[in-house]
Amino acid sequence: MDSSTPWYRGAAVPGRSDEWTVAAVARRSLVSDETFVCEATGDEVPASSTHLLVTIRRDGRFRTRTKEFVVRDEDTLREWLETGE
């Protein structure tokens, strides 16, 4: 991994098989009263607050699968990926 590669790229995802890795992370907020559940903590995250949209991927023999979920912030994501908790 070179210095331009984000720290999270390729990290294993806790609670999933080792085939699933983090592909991308983006900050976002939405104009909505909706809430999301933080994948790392289980806490509710208001859609209107800035949060992370995490894309994970699993390379298959014939196709790549992706999934997305919300994590509250970068510190939460880092702790979750590093400790698995």
C-alpha cells in the first residue's frame, strides 16, 4: 500500500467473512428526518448529521458484490476496524 492509499482501504470488516473488505468511505449528510443505525455501534445516526457511508466489497469468481452501511464518524470507524468491537 502506498502513501496515497486511504488507511481503511482493504481493511477486514468485523462480523463478516474475511472476503469482505472496505472499498470506500465517503462523508455525507442528507436533508431528511430519517435515521440510520451505525454498523459499528448500533446507535441511531440522524441522516441530517454528517456521517460516513462505507462501501464494502467481496470479489467473487464471476462478479463483485458490494454493500453499504453508515458509521457515525471516522474515529468510530477506525476503532471498530482495528479492534473488531
